[in-house]
Amino acid sequence: MQAPWQVVLVPLDVTLENYFEEDDRLALAASDSELNRALADILDLYFDFYVAEYGRKLCALHDPLAAASLLQPDLVGWEPVRALIETEGRHTAGQMLVAAPTEAACATADIALTVDSERAEAFIVSRVAS
């Protein structure tokens, strides 16, 4: 994986540690903002998907955490990696593979391996609710 810009990855292992909870959705629903109330209605349907998985209404913060990590990079712990997309089917079919960089093969991306969930969720909720 090579690009003329900095490539950053925030994988599911990290985004699945962060949630927008029902209390957050209800706060949007009670907002004076028409946009926030509409978002609360949309999220109500989306939350239903997660009930079977988590036993309560919430949603994982996949895209919001990825975007938040660009605005506030210290929300996550970054690690340089050598990343490539397997396209020949030797190991997988279209999956991204990562390895530690070496002198012969330098890092091609930074990947988030940890997240400060409390700070990340507070950051995201404050941005969505404003």
C-alpha cells in the first residue's frame, strides 16, 4: 500500500471499543436542533441492529472514531506498519495484511492499535450534539 499522502488506518478492533449509547441518542432527540432530532430518529433504527449483538440499544463509532482521530490524533495510539492489500489470492482474497517495518521494507501506514475510549466518546458526542 503506497500513496503520496500519509495513510492512517483505524481498524474494527479499535472502533468496536467505542459506542454511541441510547442516552446520547435521547439527548439528541430532546435537542432544539431539527438536525439533531432527525439524527436521533435515524439512529433509533440503526441502534436496533446492535441489540442482537450487545443486548441494548447503541451503535459502534466506526466512521466517527476514524474522523475524530484525524482531528485529535492523540485519541488513539498509532503504530507504523508495512501494509499491503493481498490481491493475488496467495494468502487471502482482498484482505489487508500488516507487518512491522524493517530496514528493507519501510512503514507505509500508521495504524491505530489502542484508543482512549472515554476521551474519544466524549469528543465525538460533544461534536455530534453541538
